[in-house]
Amino acid sequence: MAYDYALVHLKYTIPLAALLTVIAYPIFHRIHFLQIGSLIVVSFLATLPWDSYLIRSNIWTYPPDAIIGPRLYGIPIEELFFFVIQTYITSLFYILLSKPLFHPLYLSTQRNSPQRIARGKVIGQGILVALTVYGVHQIRTGGPGTYLGLILAWAFPFALLTFTVAGRFILTLPLTSTVVPIIIPTVYLWLVDELALGRGTWAIESGTKLGWCLFGVLDIEEATFFLATNILIVFGMAVFDQYLAIIFAFPHLFPKVPRSPTPLMLVQSRFSNTKQYDLERIAGLSDAVTRLKAKSRSFYLANSLFTGRLRIDLILLYSFCRLADDLIDDSTSRAEVKSWTTKLYKFLDLHYKSDVKANKARIDDYIDEAFPPEAKSALKYLPATILPSQPLYQLIEGFELDSQFSFHDSSESAKFPIADEDKLNYYGQCVAGTVGELCVALIIEHCEPEMPDERKKMLMSASRTMGVALQYVNIARDIVVDAEMGRVYLPTTWLKEEGLTPEDVVAHPRGKHVENLRRRLLSEAFKLYDEARPKMNGIPKEARGPMIGAVETYMEIGRVLRELEGGVELERGKATVPGGRRLKTVLKALFSA
Ligand SMILES: CC(C)=CCC/C(C)=C/CC/C(C)=C/CC/C(C)=C/[C@@H]1[C@@H](COP(=O)(O)OP(=O)(O)O)[C@]1(C)CC/C=C(\C)CC/C=C(\C)CCC=C(C)C
């Protein structure tokens, strides 16, 4: 059929590429352009001479009417387009499937690989060498093994090169990010090839092929070609990710990372000595991810929307906030609370009230001496140099206020410190407004350090408001759980309007009156949210979608609570957002950003 090859693209490759583009669009970061772009250039240049040779040697041919006409070195334009579109499609599968991964954690194996990874790398290299040698042998022998030989001897030296550079990293990644993005496009392209071969869009000449088919009329050589090239693409993407992980994870090697790392930085990363890798920091990052995963479903889901050093610093900030909260929350006496807050303030003083560079060793010593071992990494890796001090001090003040519920003097007002709406707002500002400000400080530093002051101020103020909104949702969700611990965050003045006292709520946290107040609190939360949400459009592009996603997944808890009629029983006293709905919320946020 006329122009059949172009039709193959129109029907099968372009629609899939377009669909994947739409799906990947919200998570697309400028670094992905560099990643995919470089890979397309490399695969184009590497395939051009090889493919040209095959066509000139009549190993495969095209009926004249199946192609449009223009050729480069004998290769039809449709075939040249194939190099580009296949690389693009497989790269997108890889990016989508790798998005949840936190690549720095896979760097540890570069230096201290477990036996099985080290052995796997050697075995993999051995297999790739054997396949290359077998390919060369087939070419030399000539005849039916020629085409297969040409594929093996061309593709596997490249695979060997990338596997030698990133083999341990590749072997540590989950199969869902390596094998799956190889297999899905390979099988798809097998089916497309089967169709094209069946229709005669192109033909593999007999004499230089083995004549075995994987299925239908799909020659084993064609099947091998698509499998080998997709392996090359996925390995190439993984090499990039390994270098990016080094750049992002190690500030001592790359103190400043621009919005998108430069090609020069990638080369420097390639040549950085693995002995320089700070494996203790990687262990610290691993602790922080474990803490995040264990403690917050919403922020754990949201963290994977971010990239680069911003993602790392947000996780480290979460880890610090959670640790400080837990240290104070788990205290068993007022004296213990005092002791932790004093230590945390001193830790902040060492960072902000003295020369940090000169003090680095002192800070580390202090952490070792004053805090338990499990607290060490959360404190040591707090990105304090790029965080403002005031919100950190105020956060500790908020935790101190919280501890009054458990340890207080005998007065009634100290026992239930949230006396009125102002106190509630102040508490929200302390424990969550501050967190909003800290998050925005990290975004500005990593995405737009040159942001005009006016916009910075607007974002800071909106982030405080949004933090309080989230905190109100948190309180509205946890009324029952908090009451079981003797805590009532609903303002005492509001309770009075419903004819209740805090003690009543502790005794009976369910019921119509408490439900009225839950709704009132949620309505305040959504007022604050409505005020701050439009301002989020001022967040730099690469962090906007992810931040909106993070906020929306949390506010969705509030929406679920609002939908529950008359205080329906909640799971362990807590409302949860079903997985599908959470995913929908994130996608909606990402597409609307
Ligand atoms: C993606 C990612 C890893 C984000 C990390 C965000 C972060 C640093 C959160 C710290 C949370 C934390 C442990 C704070 C201590 C005080 C506390 C408990 C506050 C409550 C959070 C809930 O955390 P929890 O671990 O309990 O989670 P679960 O409910 O169990 O799931 C809070 C409700 C406060 C959270 C407040 C924020 C994250 C600030 C929100 C504001 C912004 C993100 C700024 C938006 C920007 C503009 C311009 C409006």
C-alpha cells in the first residue's frame, strides 16, 4: 500500500507517543528534556551508519511505494523517524515507571554493593561480552546468522558500556523501573512489526536471516532488535539518573545546583570518585524516607511529585519536624519536655547564633551527646543553611504549647490551652504556618533564588495561611484520637456555645454537638484555603504542581470529612481518603497547575 511506512507511524507510534506525553506532562521536568534529547541524539547517531549499512547490503528492503521517498544515507525518512520515536516512547515509559523512586537511595551500592549485586554486575558484563563475541562470529561466518550477528555486535558493546558505568545502580533498581519499561514497548513494537512484516511494509531478505519466527511472521532478528534497542534506551536513562542522583544527593560535591543541572555537571558527576560519596548522608536520607513513609500517607505520596534537591530537602525537613514533634510528644514528664525543647533550641542556636562553618563539628558532637541515636540523621541533615531560623524556633514553641495538654499547672486554662479562636490560630501558625513558610523557603532557594522580594513576601504569607488551613483539617480529622489522649483543640469558647466543656469532649468525643464544631472548624479551614490557594499560582513552575498536589491531598481529607453525614464512624477514629480518590486529586492538581 502507498506510504504504508508513514501510516505505521500515524496509526501506531505517534498516537502512543502522544498518549504518553499527555500522561507524563504534569511530572515532566526540564531535566527530562535534556535526558531524552541527549538519548535521541546518541541513538540517532549510533543507528544511522549501522542501519545505512544494512539497507545498502540488502539485509532488509522496502517496496518503493511503501515509503514517501526522501532518504539519508539510503535510510528512508520514516525509518529515521523510528529512531527518534522509539527512543522517546521507551524513555517516557521509563520516566513514568521510575517517578516514585528516590534515586539517591540506590547510590549506596556504588561503593558497598552486596555480594549478589557485585556478582550480578560481573555476570551481566559476561553475558554482554558473550553476546557481542557471538555477534562478531556470526558476521564473520556470514550466511543466515549475519543479520542477528549485526544486531548483537552493534547493540551489545553499547549496552556493555552503560552497564559497566551503572550496572550496580541498574541492578538495585526495582524491576518495575528496569525490566517493565523494556518489556512493554518491546512487546508493543513486536506487534507493530508483525503487522508491518505481514503487510509487506518492509521485508527481511532471506539468505542473511535464520528464518526462525518468534510468532507469526516476526523474525527472531527483528524481535532481538527491538529488545536490544529498548535495553539500550533504559540503560541510557538509568546512567543519567545515576549521575543526577550524585549531583542532587551530595552538596559537598555539588554545592550549588541550578534549576537544571548542566551537561558539564553530568560529566563531573561521571568522574567523581565513589570514595567521595557520603554514604552516611545516604543512610540519613534513607532514615528520613522511612520516617515519612511510616508517618504520613499524604506527604509520602506527595514527595514523589518533586524532583532533585528540592525533593531531598523537603524529605529532610519533614524528618526534622516529625522527630522534634515526636520527641516532645512522647515525653513522660514536664521536665522531659523542657529538656527536649532546651536541647532543640540549643541545636538551632548553634546553627543560627554562631558561625556554622566553624561550628560544624561542634553541632555534630552536640547531636551525638544530647540526642538518641535514632534522632541523629534528622538533625544532622536538616538543610538549616537555606532555611529561615524564625519559623524553626516558632515550631518548637508550638510543640511546647502542645505538651501543655499532658503536663500543665493546676489551672483550668492550662489544662486546655486552646481557649479561643485566636489561640487556635496562633497554635496553627506555630506548628503548621511555620512549616508552610519553611517549604516555600526551600522552593525559592532551589527554583528561583532571584525571585523579587514582593513575590517572596506574598508567598510566605500565603504559605502560613495554608499551613493553618491544613492544621485545622488535621485537628478536625483527629478529634476522637486526640480526645482519647485527653486533648481538645476545639476552642473552649466554641464548646461553650454548644453547651460543652473540654472535659465533655474528652468523655464523649462523638455526637451532634462535636460534629457541629467539626464542621465549623472545617469551614474555617476552607476559608483560609480559599484565601491562600490562588496565591499558589505564584510558586515557580517546577514546584507549583507538586506543591498544589501535596496541599490538595491533605485538603481532600477535609472534603471527605465534610461529606460524612452526622459523624459516621471513622477508621480508627480517623477519616482516610481512598487510594483512587487521592490519585485523582493529585492528577487534577498537577494538570491544573
Ligand atoms: C512533600 C513533602 C515531603 C512535604 C513535606 C512537608 C513537611 C515539611 C511537613 C512537615 C509535617 C510535620 C511533621 C510537621 C510537624 C507539626 C505537624 C504535625 C503539623 C501537621 C502536619 C501533618 O503531618 P503528619 O505527619 O501528622 O501527617 P498526617 O496527618 O499523619 O498524614 C500538619 C497538618 C501541617 C502540615 C503543613 C504543611 C505541610 C504546610 C502547608 C503549606 C504549604 C505546603 C505551602 C503552600 C504554599 C503557598 C504559597 C500557599
